Amino acid sequence: MARAYSPTLLGYVLLGLLNQLPRSGYDVRRELESTPMGHFSSSPGSIYPALQQLKKNGLVDSEVIHRSRLKPREVFHLTEKGKKALGAWLHKRLAVSDLRDNLAELMLRFRFMEGIASDQETLRFLQDFRRKAKTYASILKSQTRTQAESSHHFALSLQREISMIQMHIEWADHAMTAFEASKTDRL
């Protein structure tokens, strides 16, 4: 039995970008080069095969647009199946380990929630993010207490990680406040 296709992280990023607006592969490359998503390769050797894989699996479709240019443009857009896959990724449960291992992915998920997740779902994501970050900070603090005597370097590296997690907690507080204020402004 064939395994169901699941996009890579780059695939989900492409779905998120195409959900915002249809784009050509060149448009996607420019977006990756000019935003904080620059850690993804913007090379044609990464982008075009990923788009074709999404198309092959029915998550995106495309249309060739002939303009006055010499070369036609293939513009990609999400299918209903692609929207469902993107929504499932955005609503995936958070784990404490995500704060350590998948922080960039969590921020991408938050970025692409706009227009897909309800206000309540977005707020729930932020609250859960904050809760998991506080749990992770507590775990690190307990490790610092037990390791401080055996390794000064280890204790200092844990303190740095705790500071970073504290920054994420503060960001979540700020984001929840800003999100609540924007909800009030829209009413």
C-alpha cells in the first residue's frame, strides 16, 4: 500500500505562499530571497522540483500565462486539497520539543495562519506556544540547578537557552496583546 504524500517543510512554505496569492516559481524565489525565509534555498533546483511534487500530488495546480514576454510564465495556485493540507499543518498540535527542535517551523506556521485560522484558533496557538515555552524554560532551569556544580560551561549554555526561551515568552505575550487589540479594532 502506497504511503500518503506529506509535503516537506519547503512544501508547506510553498503552500503558505501560494495561499497568499498565486505565484510563478520565479516569484517564489524572489520572496524567499527577500524575506526572513531566506534560509530556504531559492535555487531553481529546489523550488521547481518542490512545486512539481506538490502539483503531482494534487496540492497545487498551474496555468501558463502568455504575455508579451518571450517566455511564458507558469503560475501556481492552491487546490482545495492543498488548502486542506496547509490547514492541517497549521493546526498541528505543539509539543514542548518543538521549542527546541522546530522553532522556525512554528514561526512559519504562525505567519501563514492569517486568512486560514480563525481569530480564536490563532489566539489558542499563541497561548499554547507560551505555555509550552514556559514548560521548556522550567525544564532548562531544573537542568541548570543539577548541572551547575559539575560543569560551569554547561550551566552557562543552559542560561543562554533560558534567555532565548524567555524572549519567546515575551514575544508571545506581545503577540497576544497585539492580536487582541487588532480584534477589538476590527469590531
